[in-house]
Amino acid sequence: MKKSLFLMAIFGTVIGRSQDLKPVAYNDGAQKLNGLVTKNTGKGLPGVLILPAWRGIDQEAKDAAIALEKEGYIAFIADIYGEGNIPADNASAGKIAGQYRQDYKAYQQRISLALEQLKKAGANTGKIAVIGYCFGGTGSLEAARADMPVRGVVSIHGGLGKDNSRPNGPLHTKILIENPAEDASVTPEIMTALIKEMNEGKADWQIITYAYCKHTFTNPSSPDYIALMARRAWGHTLMFLKEVLE
């Protein structure tokens, strides 16, 4: 109950209000994709693309979209895996997410297609940002690496590693990384390599580390959830979006 009440306080909404989002069907070749968009379409507002965690579109992504609509943004939640491919458990999620991490160009393609849907929904094409959770946080960084036309990206407890065989390149968009201090998947070596990549790419970057937090610290349904740090992370996300999309 405390978690639910806290989420309402942060996002100004009620868990389960997916009816406040409109389904959007689109395609990557023969693969059908099923995204969700806020109801404030067609108004030329700044847009935020949301990349969900490794289990696909979940409640955290939906609540973030509704909250962003209340802040004056059009939000679109991407479907990365596609119809018929949504993982049923963490084991299958890890497998399919791993495939997209390895085939990063396929991941970038799915992100780009979702970005086009956000534009079709009436978002201001010159004022778009990307935020992502977990696997989606990895996707946010891939949007920056692919030089997609966005003003900023936010990686929220994302996977921060990149294959060593991939060269570092220019990073023109602003980058905010919200990293839990005790995320076992982010080793010192991975963090050092990421900072090197961002510096070599001449990026405008910032890393915020949240004390005592494990991986999915922002998700109320996770045992890693820490309410105070989740509230701070959301505030930092909104601050960043206000800066880059003003």
C-alpha cells in the first residue's frame, strides 16, 4: 500500500490507468509492433520516447508516460520486441534482451521506428528526448551512439557496457545517466569505459549515483525499490527534460 501511495504522489496517477494511453500499431518489415502514446497528440508539444525494461512495456513505463503528459510532453512507449515475442519471465527476457544488445543495429532500428511514431503523433520534431529503464536505459545510450535527432537521453539503471570491438564516436546529444551505486551489472571497468567513450565523443554528460541502491531501484514492484531515491531520480529526469526541451 505504501508503494502504491508513493507512486501516486510522484506520478499524480493511479497504477493500472493504461486506458489513458492509446495503442499504436506499426511495423518493422513483417514484424508487428504495438506501442502506446499519450492522449495529447497532434499539439506540437515536446516529445519523450520511453524505452521500457527487459520484460517489455510494463507499468513503470506506462506510469512514466502518463506523468510526462501531465508535465506537458507527448510520450510514446516503444515496443522493441514485437507482437508474439514478449518474454514471459526473466530468463526469456534476458535471452531476447541479450540478442538486441549484441545486434545493436537491430535495437537502434526499433528505437528509430518508435521515434518516427512519436513524430507522427504530433510531437515537435525539434524538441524530442529519450528516456529508458534497465534494458531501455541501454537503448537510450544506443540512440545517442546512433546520432538520432534528439536533444537528450536519460539512462535509468541501464546497462552501460558496450562491446570493446565497437569504436567510440561523436556524441552530439546531451546524456544523463542515473546509476544505482550497488548495481552489480555496472562494474568499475564498464563505468570507466563509458566515461572514456563520452569524453572522446565530446558529449555533454552527467552521471548521478544513488547511494545504497541496487539495479531496479525506481520500480515499485521490484525488491530493489527505494522510494526516496526513486523520487530523486524522477526529479532529476524532469529537470533534465525541462533543460533540453525548453
